[in-house]
Amino acid sequence: MAATSLTPYARLPRAHARLHVLHSTVDAAGRAHWLLAGRPHVPDGVLENHPDGISGRISDGISDRVPYDALVVTVDGGSAHATELSAVTARNPRLDALPDGGFVVADTARIQIFGAQGRASWTLDPGGDVDHVLTDASGALWIAQGPAVRRLSLTGGVLGEFVALPGPTGTADCLSLNVGAHAAWAGTRTGLLEIRDGQPVTVRTGPVKGTHGLAVHGDRLALLGGHGYDHSRLVMCLLTETAAEPVAYGTLVLPDGGELGRRRLVNRGPRLYVQSEPYSEWCVLDLGHGRP
């Protein structure tokens, strides 16, 4: 398989281009969001193997002022609007959006819930360091901590808890999390977990170690990344009952054919969203060519 080009998806409006990008995401409905501040509030040393798949440092420092105010700019198709967030406490923020217009801002061990007007409603303690946070279409939170994936209500109630089972994947840490409309997927260092309501977790072996990006559509799976120089490797697989069998290898490149470089990833069902430095534009690899 030759190089596969991403497709442009959403861009931060020029009116906000001077603000600093603290984090950015694409939510379960396909809306793109940027968490912005007038001065850097990003922690020292956002380095390789960041949960979002970011490679390398993206800022030189963080203000010691916490809490701080921030701005979320939302791009939905051809329209854009902004929401001011007050009293943000996350020093290493990760953003996601709720279906009612609110937002989630997570740090490694704290999750803040904001209402649609931008005010902090309450804070959740997930009970340990969080590797990944994604909301689903119902507004529930999916968090990955080590080998465990939990689905929580916005008040912290546990709606489901799923742990990497003994077997081919062992109990390796969760490197990637994909929350789609009907299932969630977790990529560990050696395999893949498929999580569906009311069903046992399906454990499959995988062909690539260290992948941070994954997209699933039917029996097709796309895996992005790997160790070292393989960070842009794209592996297309077919899913069997016990394994993700590779069928083609290639590389994923920007729409203009350029290398990905430093990037941020969001996995949503059949879509793998990719944002390269300076993090002002989202691109997409879509296995389903439709809605998330």
C-alpha cells in the first residue's frame, strides 16, 4: 500500500489564530473544538508518548496562575462559535464536548465538567491517573487507566468497567481509545479489545506495537503509529474472531503529501482524526465515508 493522504476536515478561524492552543478535539457528533488561552497554560515538556499521540514538545512553559480562564472555539460545518470557560484548573488540559453544549476538561487525575454557559459545574476524581478521556453521544465519559477502561456518568457513577483479560494481550497499558456509536475499542501494547454493551470483552492479537491511532468499520481496522520512526505507519487489517490480520502496510501523510510530524489524534468509530503542529487544522481518515 502506498502513502494514504488525509482529507481536510476543520480549521480554527483566523480571528482566533493569535491565541495559544492548549488542546483540541473532535467530539462524538463530528464537531471540532479548540481550547485556547491568551498566554501559554501548557505544562513543561509535553513529550513523546503523550496520550493524544503528540510527539515532541509543543510549549516552553505554563503559567503558575490556576485556576485560569480559557476560550473554546467550536467549528461545526461552516459555522463557528465561542464559549468562555471560567476557573479551569487543568495544567495539562484535555478537552472534549458534551451533547448539551457543555465541556469536559481533564487533567491526569481530575476531570472538570462545564455547563453550556462555560461555568464549572463540578469536578470528578477518577481515582488515579487518566491516560485517555472521550465522551460518547449520550454524554457519558470513557476513561482509560492502565489496562482498564471505564464508562462513567457525569456524576462519576460507574456505568461499565472493562479490564484487559488474561491471554494474548496480557494486561498491557491502553495506548489508544476509540469510542464509536455502537462500540468502544482499546489498543494495548500487544493487542486490541472490543467493548460492547451486554457482551463479554473481545480480545484480539494485533500486528503493531505502540499504535496511538485506530479506526474501525465493519471488519476493517486501520492502525496508525508504532515505535520510533514508525509513528506514521498505517496498517490496514481484517478482523477475525481472535486477531487483527494485517493485509496492507503504508504511511499516512498530510493532504499535501507532507509528513505528519508532531500530531494529535482522536479516534471515533470509523474515523481517525489527525491534527499536526501548529494544531490549527483537523484532517481525517474515514473508513466509513459517512457520519461518525
